[in-house]
Amino acid sequence: MKEGPHIALIASLIGDPARANMLTALIGNRALTASELAHEAGVTLQTASFHLGKLEQGSLICPRKQGRHKYFALAGDEVAHALEALMGIAANAGHLRIRPGPKDVALRQARVCYNHLAGEMATRLFDSMISRRFLSVEGEDVFLTTAGARFVRNFGIELDALPAKRPPLCRQCLDWSERRFHLGGSLGRAILAHIVELGWAKREQNTRALVFSRRGQALWVELTAER
Amino acid sequence: MKEGPHIALIASLIGDPARANMLTALIGNRALTASELAHEAGVTLQTASFHLGKLEQGSLICPRKQGRHKYFALAGDEVAHALEALMGIAANAGHLRIRPGPKDVALRQARVCYNHLAGEMATRLFDSMISRRFLSVEGEDVFLTTAGARFVRNFGIELDALPAKRPPLCRQCLDWSERRFHLGGSLGRAILAHIVELGWAKREQNTRALVFSRRGQALWVELTAER
DNA sequence: TTCATACTTCGATGCTAGTCGAACCATTTG
DNA sequence: CAAATGGTTCGACTAGCATCGAAGTATGAA
């Protein structure tokens, strides 16, 4: 490939269908094996291995070896963010203007973005916490207020157990389906884990969609009401 | 190209060096002719025409004819946003960790992001307006407060002359060099135009860098101080 | 009107990148 | 230990894409 701006290299890595499918499969903060990714991409293992090498070379993914299994995960949430931005172009260009089907409705409602909750369910949490002064926004920085800390403790999150250093406790993350923000950071991650632990929602095998149970959704809606 | 997720198509369009150079040239919200873009890309006019057709087909750019001249601009700020997100990957992967030279310092300080100011100068404005309660953030929505309206009027922006409908008056836009937000929307656009009109800064011909004069910078720093 | 300039389209060319079979290495299991 | 499984590397092949010369269309200027 001819010399060009660095974004050309990154974009060309994403621009191959097999690799794009792999990256998409990894958005939900899953670490998948090379074999699983080969299956996601619909290519042979050797082709997948070749592609994974390129993605790793380009710093889009990170490998982790466990015995004979080798797991790959996105290198960071900048990658997830860029993938979502690319999806945003599709959305804005009208390619996704017509809602394709139930599965995409599910993605719009709740899905995993890297390691935290995204979609309508997520943005309503963020909005609710802003309006109830549980979160305070200053520029990019998002802080948990004292009232907010009480709120999440009541929800069942052990704040003291969260990583004290990077990633930040709270972080705004742009939600492409809602065009608004949802909560990232270690708190966002903990909330997603807690929702799953409570059985309010569960993850499906081959998708980023997070499926709330009827009861779980009711409880979540109540929790995130803007009172 | 094999069928793949839509982001593969979009990314593959960006992933060609010639096209990436064109898109980069257009980030500064310039509308450039096909000849100018051919020059930016370092290809012949016929090759450029071919590429521009593909970018237009993919809804990344919009053409506008003026006599025998045909101008192309980015299709919208989602495109600029995605391009900046791709730059963010490069930055995060350490490819730009070592500051290459004065020009990139200039880009970090002040540059044009589509149609509004970005870089350090821009994020300090956003932060300042947040902390001085000139801007109010609720989720993704950013509102100009009464005090904020007074502030920008004092600065010389005719608020009533701004477009009443889309784009929104205020909009948060992620700044890749600063990893924080700067102000987009029609107000952001107006502010950039006003800075240039006042002579505080000027745009260079072949770059997104916005060069503040010494006086302009001092005035800007004072305006955006967080008092 | 003619000439110059901006841009588009077509066809041919060459290079690159993705693909898979084969062979190999690493780890686990029976 | 051998067999099975997960993964890597190499080589050959081919499809596809970017490129430019040539020819054509559209617009502006003299």
C-alpha cells in the first residue's frame, strides 16, 4: 500500500469484510479465540490468523495466550469508539434509516459497548443520573457526586472494590444508536456486570444485544426514572 | 469486494491513501475543487474523479457545482467525527506519541474540526463555559444559558442570526488531541468565523491548523479564562 | 466562434491483498 | 507416548482495485 496518512492504514485494516466482522464481534468486550473469530469472519483458520496478525500489527487488537488457546480483544475503547463512529456514518447516510428488524431493535434498546451498557437503557441511566445530580459533568470529566455514590451503593455496587486508577470511574461514551451519551468507565463496567448478576438482563451468545427480562426492564426503568 | 458489514465499506473508502488525503483536506470544512483534491491526493485528475465518485457514492462527500468548477465537501460532521476517531486510534496506539514537529504542535493547539474550532484552544473554551455556567450539559444536549448568551453576545456573535434549526446551537464534539470536548454546532461555527473575522487567528492554506496571532492568543486566553 | 480549462468516462495495465492447501509448531487429552 | 486440537507460516493463485492515457462533455474567457 502506498504511503498515505495514518488513518488510511487504520481504515484499510477495518475495511476488509473479514476483519470488520471480527472487530464487530469483539466490540462487546469479548475476548474470542482465533477459531471463534475465524468463524465470525467466515474464513479458514489460516486466513483468520493472517488477518489477526495484521490487526495486532496495527494495534487494533491485543492477544492473550491461555494454553493452546489464544484470545484476542480490542486494544482499547478508542477502537470501539471508532467502530461506533463508522457505524454512525452509516446511520447518518441513511443506510440504517429503516430499522432492519427485531435484532436491531434489541441492539438499540440495550447492548454492550466494549465493557459497559449502551443503547436506550444506557442513555436513560446517564440522563437520569445527570438530572438527579448523581453525576456532574465538567468538560469531558464526569464525576460521581456524593448523592451519586449513595445511589450506586444502594444499587449494590461496591464502589471501594472498583479500580482506583485508570480507567476513570466515570466516563462519557457516545452512544451511536441514541446519539447521546451513556456511562463508560469502571462504574459503567460494574453496572453492566451487576445487571447481569442480578439476572435483570443477559447476554446472548453471538451478539452484542443485551436482553432484559420483563421484570429486569421494569426494575431498570424504575431505577433510572428521572424523579 | 465481498459482502461484509457496512463499516467495512465505509472504512475501505477511507482506507485508500489518495482518498484519505482528500478527506483529511476536507476536514477543515473547506470545499475544494476536484483539481485541488487531485493535487492533495497526488494523483491525476481522472484518478481523483474516480475516487470522488466512490466517496460520493458512499455518502462521505457532497458535490456542489459552480459553473465549470465542482466543489466537494464532507457530507456531514459524522464523517469528520469518524475521521477524528480514526486519528484517535493512531494517537492511542502510540503512533503519534512522539510529537513529530511544529506543525503537529500547531494542530494540537488550534485547528479546524469540520466547521468549528478544535484543539487546546477549543477545549479551554468549552471547559470555561461549563465552569462559568455559560453552558449546561444534560446528557448529549448542550444548552446555552442566559449568562452564556450574554457572554457570546458580548464577544460579538449575533445569536439571532444563527440557524434556528439543525444543526443544534451547541453540540459537544470529541477532540482527539485533547481527549476532551470542544464546542460544535452552529455556535461553534460562528465562534470560529468570528475569531478569523477579528483577525485573532487565520487559517493556513494547506492545513487544518489555525494560527493565532500573539495578540489574538492573549485575547482568547483571557476570554476563556475560568474566572 | 475558438480556445482554454475543469471534469467525466472508458479501457487497459499492473500490482496488491485476500484466500486456501500444506506443512509445521505448541498444547492438551487419553 | 500418540492423537487431537489450536494456531502459525509459507507459497501459489486470482480477483479486484488504483492508476493513467485517451477521448469526450461542459463551462468560461477572449
